[in-house]
Amino acid sequence: MAYMRAFLAASVLGLTAGCQSIPADAPKATAGLHPTKGNAVRGTVHFVQLGDKVRVTAQVSGLKPSAQFGFHIHEAGDCSSGDGMSAKGHFNPHGKPHGLHTTVERHAGDMPNLQSDASGNASLSVDLDVITILPGSASIVGRGLIVHVQPDDYKSQPVGNAGARSACAVIQKS
């Protein structure tokens, strides 16, 4: 019992310390994912500017269980088409080829695949460079956010063969 109390106290302290590491005045943005026609995917994505990187945290539900899904920032903050196509192509202000989010040669909107659990839920936390919440050519504010029905292969041009769009959101400054 004492071990469990110590573990819980350490966990709370760790969570509190993590919250304290993000400055209260750090630029932030959010996106509420809504399903495209015929899909059930929804979720919330938070973006926080931390120096020259943006921390992206996502909670997504309604996915096919135990699978991967392409997850990208798209150029237009428009989800009006019903199929997500109004969000246009990947956000690519620097004219780079599509690629893995850890490589230099990639779209600004290239992010890691979402990995769902056995219940169809996915969580993601990643720090990305190339994008910003601050004004400028690499700003993601007002851009679209898409969850695809297939995984991104990180190779196929121009979009990684991730297939149709199952959820769409507009990234808004918060």
C-alpha cells in the first residue's frame, strides 16, 4: 500500500512538473477533428510552440482497432466538402517532397502515423520542427488537419498513399 501511495505521488509530481515546463504564455492552437461522411473518427489535437518546435498532442477515437493511419496538416482550413478534400493537399510551404517527419526533406505537414489500440483509440505526442504557431509562411494556424483511412508509407509522392480522409479539422489559435 505504501508503495502504491509513493507511486501515485511520484506520478502526480511528474505530471505537475511536465505542466510547469510549458510557459503559460506559449503560443497555442487546437483542432477538433470531426468525421467525414460515412466515418466515425473524432478527436482533439493541441499544438504548443516551445522555442523552435511545436508539441503536438492528439487524442483520437473511432478508428479501426490495432491499425495505423496517416495524419497530416493540409494547406486549407476547409472541411466543408464532406469528404475532407476541401482541405486540399499537404501543407508544404517550402516545396519539399513528401517524407518521414524526422527527415529534413519533407512537407511541413508530414507527421507520424496514428496507431490505434484494440478499442480504436489513438494518442500521439510529438515535437515537430518546420512548423510554427507564430505568424509566417510555416504557420499552421488556419490550416486543415486530416486523419486518413490508411497508413502513410512515407515514400509515395505526393501524399504517402494514405488514402481517403476519415476526419477533418481546422487548426485555430487558442
